[in-house]
Amino acid sequence: MKRIKLKLATAIFLGSLMSSCYEDKGNYDYEQMNDITVEIPLESSDCVLGDVLKIIPELKFSTGKETENLTYLWTFDGQEIATERVLNWTVDKDGKYKDLRLAVKDQTTGVTYFGSALLSVISPYTTDGWVTLSAKEDGTSMLTYMRPTTKDQKYTCVVTKDVYGLSNGGATLGGKPIFMSQHFVSPWGSGEDNTSWLWITQQGGQGCVDVSGSSYQTEGYLPAMFINGGYPQGFEPQRVYDMVYLSMAIGRNGEIYTRVKESLNLFNSNYFLDDRVLLYNGQPIDGTMIAMTPEFYEHGGVLAYDKNSNRYLHITDLKASTLVIGSGMVDKYYSGNVLALETWDSSDPFDDMTGYTVHYIGACVGPYGQGGGSIGYMSVIEKDSRFFIQHFEVDDCSGKYAPGAYITTPLREVPFADIVNASTKNVYALCYYQNSGRPYLLLSSDNDLYLYYFNGDKGKQLIKFATFDAPITGIDTGGGAYEGHAGVGLENGEFYVLDLSLSVLEEIIKEGDSEKKVLFKEEGLGKIVQVLYKRERARDYGSWD
């Protein structure tokens, strides 16, 4: 009897349990789950430390009707940053490719739904921006970084004065500013530091230093990079250019000392040789006029106008594979080779520039240099007080043989005699992409900025673009591949970003001026020596510089 009672009690218990499960299932049938899909729309996978990141999440509900009782939790790299639905976060945490996550919890059901995206927070100094090198009141060097952005749909810049001092606990570069140039330490953005670094040449103070483009801390000192731990006797550095393998330290008298790096992954490796300068036909080369092209990696080097030999020379930067009998393909370094250009047409002064003064040489692609196997160059030259623009094209260098060079258009006489002379301060900048709506050469004469419009009507191509309150000391073009902007620095410390769009130029041509030409102005930057549009990555140009 006891066994029968036990079985009966068990049956009653199981029946009750099944009834409870059945009722729960019925309850969920009447109260359907309103599942949520959470998406985080990002305009960019990168944001800048200190910026405000605003994100309106996209929530999709399975029933088509929004659930009311929801809570929100935003995290970045696992750390809470906000609890509101719309994210308004002043970015105060850094990280590369970290998880930005939104957790949406339905308080009625207790179910949490997630959405995530990868986000990189970078230094406020690494993105593309304008950099000025200037002298402070005490005459020492100061770097100012200006990051372009938009405010109320208008162009502006976030300005960081004395960025070197801020990044180095108030330390100073300490010397008299002379020149700056940018270079990259990782090919195509693939290394530890993808930003462009800056060589700062100055007299006194820390001397010529290599400064990181992300931390703005000193990464190296030029004297220590010479094989004997100091400059050759009488050498006074004026500028440093770095390419892939070849580095050039150029002195006040134009002499060039070189080093060839052993590896792409060891940037400041190897030493400058201090027992000889770069030669052509046994004579020193004058390196004061070098046209650094953004495509120098594919181009196999850069072009220099050598005042000592009165000719253009190709300075090679190249490692190439060569077939060697018995050894197969062997890597050969041609970096540091100096080659005269291979020319065939003597109808224009080109191969021998004796009798001409070359005022400027710049690189470009477009009507006067198509790229894809060659680079175009444009020079401003003078003879007998008459000025000309000289267009020619140079083939890419593939080894030890001289690249071919071709005159692309006949000499074009230009009315520069009144604005370029020994008594005026002249600065030049050539828009690199001539075939992308910016066929311009910018040049200054003291306080006046001129634009030479290659596509303008004959006799009307030289246009006075702006007049400033002080002499112009620096010009560079930037703002993207099409160089839609120009940065102009003045001796009195004022800096301007100008709009080079065709609509603005046409208004200046027609009306004599345009209120739209000035996009941004900053004051109090010291005595500006140079303006540079600093690019974040080499690959922004499709190459190394």
C-alpha cells in the first residue's frame, strides 16, 4: 500500500509541474518578445582625443513598435562612458581598434541587446594639419599645429600653439628656426608609427632634430647620426630630406652629406658619411634647390637643380632586383647615385642651363607630367631680365641608367619681372595635381600673394590673389589630394587658410576680390619662418611623401 501511495503522489506532482510549464508557455504566447537590433553608425573609424563624439544609435524592433522601458550603457574598451541613448562623449580614452559597445536592456523582460563597432582614438596631433615653424619673442623656435575641422558647417582649425613645449613638459627647441621637412618612418602606414615626422633645422639650441609626428618628442639628433658623432668641419645644416633609403643633410653652402638606411623597418639606422659630399663628375653638388615629389618612391628619387654644373640632376633613391648570372635575382642599392638626365631635344634650354637663373623648381602631375612612369616638373627661370616657365617631364628611374627627360611645352614667358627681384621676398608653391582643378602656381612678392593660372586667358594668367599686412614668409598647399586650400604665413605671426576653388578665383578675376577667399585666420604665432601641410600617413599621397 505504501508503494501505491508513493506512485500516486509522484504522478500528481509531475502533472502539476507540466501544468505550470504549459501556463508559462501560454503567457509568452500572449506577451511576444520585442527583440532589438542595435546598430552603431560611425562616420569614421577614427576619432581624435578631446573631440566630442556624438552617435545616434539605430534601434530596430521586431514588432515594429518601440519598447518603452529601456536603459542604455555605452562602453569603450570595456569601460563605461555614458548611460544615455544618444552618445555625447568628450573622448578622454585612447586606444587603437577598440570595441565601442552599446548595451540596451529591456527592463520588463530583463533581456539585454548589444551593438558594437571598432573605434580608434588617436592623438590630436596625428591627423592631417597645418604646421608653422616660427620664432618666438626671444628668437627661439616654436611649432604650432592646426588641425582642420568644421564648425557650424564652416572650415576652421583647432590650434595648438607651441605643441613641442606642451608635449615635452615645457621644454623648448631652443634655437633659431631655419627649416622643417616631413618624412615617414613606415611604408604605406604599415608600421608602428604611421604619422609623418618632422626634421627641424635650427641654429643653436637642440640643433637639428627629428621630431615624432604623433608625440612631438625628439626622436634623434643630426650630429649623432654622423659616423664620427659630430658634424664635419665647417658644416652648418640648413635642411634634411629623408626618402625611403636615402637621407640628405644639406649645408648652408649647398653641400650634401648622405646616408643609406639598411632597412625600411630601422628608420634612423646607419650613419651619414662625413668624409665626402655628394658629387657629380667629381665636383660637389649644390643641394639648395631640390623638388621633393610625393611619388619619389615610385619615381626612384628626386630632381635637383645643381647651380655648380648648371643642369638638372636625378638623385637616386632605389633598391632594385637585378639578375646576376650564377646568383639569380640580387637586390642592388642605387641610393645616392647622381645621374644626368638623358635628353634628345636641344631646342629649349634644358640640359645645359648656362646663362639662366633658376628661381624655383616644383613637381606636379597633370598636363605637364602625367604620372604613371614619369613625373612633371615646372621651373621659374630668368634670362636677361625676362622670366619664363619651363615644363618638362622625367621618367622614373629603374636602376643605374639615367632617366629620360622631355620638354613638354615650349618656354612660356611670364610677367614676373616686377614681382621677382633681389629686393623682394619671394615664396613659391606649386599645386601638385595640376589636372584636378588646381592648375596654379602660387608666388609671393613681399606682402602680395599672386596666383598664376595656367588655364587662364592669354595675358591674364597672373592674378593678384591677396594683399596682407606683413611680408609673406611661408606658403604650402593642402587640404586633400586636390589641394583645395593654401596656407599662408606672415612675418608678423598671422596665418591664413585660403580657398583655391575655381569659383573663388573667377570671382577675384571678375570683381577684383572675394569675401570667400579667407577660410581661417590665426594670430600671435611669432615670426613665421615656414608653413607646411603635414599629412598623417604616407599612403594619403599613394606613396611616401
